[in-house]
Amino acid sequence: MIFVSVGSMMPFDRLTRAMDEWAAANPAIPVEIQIGKGAYEPRHARWVRKLALPDYQARVAGCALFVAHCGMGSIISAIEAGKPILMLPRLEAMAEHNTDHQLATAKHIGIRPGLHVAADVDDLKARASALLADSGLAPAPISRFADPAFTARIRAFIES
Amino acid sequence: MTKRVLAIASGGGHFIQLMRLSPAWAGHQVSIATVDPSSRALVGEVPFFTFRDVSRADWWNIPAATLDIARILAAVRPQVIITTGALPGLIAATLAKPFGCKSLWVDSIANSEVLSGSGGQAGRVCSQVVTQWPHLATDRVEHWGSVL
């Protein structure tokens, strides 16, 4: 199963539509899309507006490939679940976000093993097929919590 | 001496980053506030509050969010606020400041080239602002580490 999430704060129909088209071209593979506030309703993939957070985490853990916008919630969820993630960054020029920080995230964080960034929707669809055939490296496992040195400094701030 | 701590964040990545900081307040009297009621399942046995979300893109929701956050502050009476953003965390820090509440702004790891809009404003309100990227640190914005 491919699980797709576009994030909850703003619509991202470019991603929803691309993965719905991919689902139409690959009817044997189940695709489920969390479309958030998007206006486009998929015709080929299963879709849901918004899952409860525990259900969302279960989908990420259970899917063969996770496809998402380039948001930190998606990235951290994929890394925590040890799942490869294929991302399409939201673009300010297409009114998909207030700034182009998702391009910066792609550049600075998308380089980690198991994280893949698509340049556009055609690249996204091609790489979804390729990653489903061979998912390559999984993201390196991480602890449930941030670096203890970081949380220790926050604790010192709380207690000072 | 345990402190009353309010850990507050918007939804999505902001909330997931906040949860990764949980060991920082273990043993203190913490309350968690966010926008999505289904997040309660992740916070364990601590007081949990939700508020109506707001961002600069829908600024007209500021009054509703501010009202909800004021109610949460009255219930929790925090001595310390920890926030991973976004705008609602800044509203909480601003409302609580006159009552002697100190606050820490942890700018999202998503802001890897410039500090977030609210993070820039946080310098005027919060006791301390930290970035998760070493190259964004300045004399006032410190780098203490990152959630990843």
C-alpha cells in the first residue's frame, strides 16, 4: 500500500492529483491519500480528509511507501517508523505555502538516507514506481526523543 | 522544586517536534496544549488542552485562538512555557509574560535558512529563542541542539 499525506494546514492539490493519476495507472496497488484541506477529491485512490494522529502513524508504519509534502511532521514520522519517504516540496509561487521553506528542508534534510525528493509531478510518479520496486535504504533508526544534550539544556532552562 | 510547565504547539510537525522534547519536563507539573484532539493519545497521563488554530495566513482567527489560549493559561497558571511554534505559542508567551512567566521558543527544524516569522517576533517576547540549525545562531538566538 502507498500512503500519501499532504499535511493539514494548507491544501496541496498538485500532490493529491499526481498520486491519484498514479493510482489510475497502477490499479493493482492500493493507494490511500490524506487530502487535508484540498479541493480535488481523488477518483481512483482511496482518500480521507484527516486521520486521527494514532491512525496516521499506523498508516505510515504499515505502508510499503510513504509519499508526502516536504513537512517536518511527515519526515519525522517516516524516520521514526523506518519507512522510505518520497516528497514533493510545496512551492510559494504556486500558493502552496507562505514561504519556500520546504525547498530548504529538501536541501538540508532530504539528503538523509531513505529520504527522496521529487523535482516535479512527473518525477514524483516515476520515482513512486521505482521506489515501490526497490525501496533502497530505510532511514537510519532514531530514538523516540531528541538528543539528550538538547533536552537537558531545556530542563536547565525550566529549572533555572 | 517542580515547576508548572505549559508545553504548547500547533498541529503537524510543530506538535511532533514538541513531543520529541518530552524528557525536558519529565518530573515537572506539565500540561500539553495543541490543536488536534486526537493528539491526546500521544501525550500520556498529563493534563491536555486544545485551542482553535491560527496563522498569519488566517489572522482573522486571532481573537478565537487568543480566547482559547487565555483560558488554558488561567487553568494551568504556568511558570514556564515551552513552544515549538507556531503563532499560537507566541500568543501564549505574550499573554503570560506580564505575570512573570518565562518562555522558551524552539524554532522549527523546518526553518533551515531563515528563522520563522513568529520566531523573529519571539525575540521581543520570549525569555530565550533557540534555533535547531547551528548556522542560524546569533548572539541572541542560541543553538542548543535539534529534535533529529
